[in-house]
Amino acid sequence: MKTQTSQRRLVLVGGGHVHVQVLRSLVMQPRPDVHVTVVVDRPVAVYSGMIPGHVAGRYSAWDVSIDVLPLARRAGAAVVLAAATRLDAERREVQVAGGRPPVAYDICSINIGSTVSDLTVPGVREHAVPTRPIYALDGRIEARVQAMGDRGVAVVVVGAGAAGVELAFAMHARLKDRPHTVTLVSETDPRVGGGSGGPKRVKAGLARRGIGLKVGARVASVESDGVVLTSGERVDGDVVLWATGPAAHAFGRDSGLPVDDRGFIRTLPTLEVVDHPGVFAAGDCAVLDQGPVVPRAGVYAVRSGPVLTHNLLVAESPEMRVPFRPQSTFLALLNTCDGRAIGTLGGWAGEGRWLGALKHWIDVGFMKKFQVLDADGVPAPEFDAGMPPMADEMVCGGCAAKLADAPLRRALRALPPPPADPDVVAGVDAKDDVAVLRHGGGLLVQTVDAFPAFTDDPWLVGRVAAVNALNDVYAKGAVPRFALAVVEVPERHGARVLGEALAGVRAELDAAGVSLVGGHTTVGDGLKVGLSITGVPDGDRPLWPTRGARDGDVLLLTRPLGTGVLLHADMAGRATGPQVQALHAHLCTSNRAAVEALAGFDIHAATDVTGFGLARHLQTLLADDAVGGTLRLADLPLLSGVADLLVAGERSTFHEQNRVVGAALDVAPQLRRDPVVEVLFDPQTAGGMLVAVPASVADDALAALRAAGCENSAVVGVVGPSTGGWRVRVEP
């Protein structure tokens, strides 16, 4: 994680239609003088303009999604996968959920969209499906429809703005193959523009499809089987869609920013927040102060993108900023979900397949500008066309940055034997990840572990470094008690980076009951975090040996593999946001629960799987050269996306050094061309445990692991006699 001395800190809160344009601009024209951090609670943004087509079944989930994370990686931006809760303008920082420290900024921009109005109407939260959050809309609709079984489905759409009208058409198309009714309920005629012609065309289109329209109707409450109007009339509905128009999120008001009477953030024409220099807002969360009143349509968010990009990245002073001048009219295209569309422009209204084709062309063309990966997770040629080539590949961090096993052993062999010390139970000569020492009539377990940053998020790096170091102690069945930290930080913003990294370290240590008692700092090229952990045995339970797997033992793996390939793909913008989000959750989970689950079992050998990869760690687990471990490839649990990335050729930069050479690895002939075999050499950061147990207790041990929350635990192989010199055999 290198920080240049002249960088301004730009923080983008949210990944909406405007901010993705800022990121694309950075891909096309990198700005080394600006360090960008994107704060998003979900890595995938959904394009509202294509949601009706998705609900109707024309577009897939990928078609309507922009994965912000690979886009940000290609732009050289850091990503914080957590919800922003508040902006503190006085301290110039964004507060973030999840126990994280605030994210400091020199310039901040807010593009968080909107929510739905009138959610306080009785029964809405319990029984209706609001159109926001938009990413959950299709799934919630499908759950309601599936709950009806084979029966007919009655749908009520509340609100006749553009969103409600399109959803009524979409639900009719979605349910075309089963009995259904769709009723659109609104206080007014359809609000679609086009003078009197627009509403007329909408009404005619609804009538042709048999979609009911109740105008002048206000919903008093929503119940499990429909809505009750203020007139007392009931409208039956198994699925009630709440499309009552936009409402502001609480973020602006909670941050003390100037908002209008509806809670939308007030901005100047330059999109800078009123009376808040250096803070900008755009899209549906913002409103121009004393400017033209415009509808909350995606077209305005899209059109404001170049203005915001210029004012954030190009304008070196306030005098250079340009105003956003929204057009007075725009072409609106309503998807009727049958290949046609209704178009309005000013007082004109039209309808036809050509308008449907035009809408499809516009929407798909817009999305391709931001979809770094295609539907299969492969870099999309459409995105890369015309883009500058990526920079040289970065060297992986985390446990992938270990020195290879062979040179490490050569260096250790070159040292003279250590002086005899009766208090050293297991030292350097034990070739283990921990030392075991006698002290005060008992034993101490000590380890030290360190690695360079694997991502541009100091808090996450610090937390994962703590997890990784704690796991060395957990692998002995011991209890960690105390920690010392050694942290190298860049000179620029060193105090901030150190504070965030140590906050991440403390987040993990505090939860584990481990005291951080001191440490040391240095200044260098980037962030590196190391910890020394001191632990003690768990009561009278003996420490688990690293070596000792015997003939007849069963091999258990407590957590999935693939962190090395995923971290490498993430650095290059080739991993999807959901994959990385799941990866981060994995990295922040220690092996403590697994150790507690296995406490009552006879453990012949145990190790955590880290930078040397599964195959090498299995070799260290074996009692002697007479036994070997057989792994079943199909039983190895993998993190999401790992198999596809391996097939695509993705490898950590330190992958090759982990290969088991010569006759030590025996791969079944039918697997020798299978790229998934490569996961055996993938360097793991904060990996799970590989444990050898007697066959008689394997099933019970596995059940205990899964009951403790290690749901991906699996029996992955057995230990048996080794013939022909192999130590690890791989079978289908």
C-alpha cells in the first residue's frame, strides 16, 4: 500500500450512477495525485432503468448490475466494504459501521440514492415489497410468488409514477404463464409526462393487458392479503409492490448537512453542498438549491456525472468548477415489457417496438461502460476496448509474501545449532510455526507472524494480520493471551495508517480476550503488520502436535481454500464484489471456534494452512516418511469463484514456489490437466486448520465443527502407507 506525498484524499460515499462515472474516468485517465477511497455497504450497484425488464424476465441479474469493486480496482481506488453512517464535516471524516475507524477525506462526494416514501403507512414494512432497496426487489417478489404454489397470483402495485407503471407491466409479463391479476393503485393519473398523451397511452396499454387501474385511491393500510383504501374499499393482493416515489435517506440529516423539507441534501450548481466546502452530493440523494426542480430520474444522475467528475478531479480551485445545468425536458422511455416502450418528450408521446429497441440499446450501452467483468466473471472485452493497458502486475501481499520453503530451510541449516536450554521444549529445530517454552512451572506458546498489506484498507490488513497470528497458537490447541505488534507505515499519513491498522488489530484481539501490550513502529514504503502472540495451554489438555498423522487417520479441513488466487484476482480487478466480500468475511474469521469444537477429541496432528499451501502443510503433518496423505479433490471446500479463477489461469504471484516437486506429489492421471489441482499450492492467508484424527471419531468431530459454525468443514482425505516416495496423493 504505497501513498504518494502529494495525494489528495477523495472519498466517494456510495456507488451510484454518478460515482461509477468518476471511477471510469480514473480508469481512462489515472490521477496519481488523488487517492480515492470508495465506501459502499454492497459492492454491486443495480441500474434502476433496467429493473422492470429484469422483473419481467428479459434481463439477468448480471445484465442490470454494476460491480463497483473491480471497477474501483481498475481505477486504482481503495474500497471499504461497510456502510457509511455519518459524515463529520468538522473533522473531515466519514464514520463507518462495523467498529471501523472513520475514513478521513480532503474532498468527499455522496451518491447514495434514495429510499421509498410513505413506509410508515400501517402494514407496509410487514406486508409490502418496497421498490428500495432495489437489489432485493426481484428476490422478494420471487419469494412471494413461490409462496403461492400453483395458485393464481393477485398483484397490487401502489404508485403510478414511472416506476409503478413499469412494474405493473413487468408483473403482467412475469406471470403470463399462470393465472394472475395486476392492479395499479394511485391517487392520480399515471405521472409519466408527455402532456395528456403520455397518461392516455399508459392507460390504453394497461387496459389492453387487463391490468386494473384505480385512480383517486389512497392506501390506508397494507395487510397480508391486500390493501385497504381510505374509502374503506379492499383490493386483494398476494404481492403488494410499494412504488410510492423517492424519499431521502437519513444520512444527510444525521450528518448535519443542509437538507430541504424532504431530507434531500442541498447543493450549489457545482454540486458542492451548501456551506460545506469540499463536500459534494449528486444523484437522487441531492437537490439543487434554488435551482430548477427536476424529477428524480436516472437521466439527471447520468448527465451530472461529467460535471461531478470535473469538479472532483480536474478543478484545482473552486474558480475552475463548472455548474450542472439540467435540461428542461428529456426523452423518457417506459418499458412495457413486451418488446415495446412508451416514449415521452415534452408534450409528445409515442409508442412502438422501435422505442423498445432504442431503450434496450441505450441501457445496454450504458452498462457496458462500467461492467469490468462479463457474466462468467471474465474480463469483458467491451469494457477494455479503448482503455489504457493495466499497470504491471503487483506482487501479492498477505501470507503469499512468504519466502519459499526451500531457501528458508537452506538459511536455517546454515545456522549453528542453538545453545542447549532446558526451558526450550520446541525451538528453531522443531521447524514449527510456534515455540514452546517452560516458564513458572508451566508452558508458554509463542509465535511471530507478519506480512505486507494485501489491500489498501489498513483496518482490514490489521485485523487479518491478528487473525493470522492467533491461528498459529490455536493450531496447538492453546489459548492466546498477550500480543506485541510491529507495524511499518508509509511516511505520508503514517499516523492515520498506523491508527487504522492498530484498530483492526485490536478489533480481533479484544474479541479473543488477548491484550495488546506493546510494540514497535517503523517507516517504509508501505504498510506491513506483524504480531508476536504469547499463549498458554488450555488447562490440562496437552498441546496438539504438528507432526503425528498416522496410518488410518482421517484428514479434516475446517475452512475453504483459495485466498491466494482471490486476493491476486482482486488486486487486478478480476474478482467480483460478492466474491471479495465473502473473502473478507473468511479472512476475518479465526480458527478459535474450530479449536473449541475439537477440544474433546483425540488430535493426532494439527496445523493451520497458510502461505505454503495445503500440499506442503499436509507433508509437515505426517508422522514419518512411511506414511502419506491422500486428498480427494472433489471434497476440498473452495471459496466462491476459486474454481473458475483457477480454470481461467489465475494464480498468486507466489503460487509456483509452493509446488511440491519430484516424487513428493502423486496426482491421479485423470486429474493432471485439471486446473483445480492447483489449489493445493495456493498460498492461504488466515487459512483454516488441517487436522488428523482417528477414523473412529472423524464423523463426530466433523459434526462438532459444523455445529460450532464451521459449516464448510469437510473430510478431505486419509493417511495411509506411502510407497514409491510420494508424500501426498491426489485422487478425484
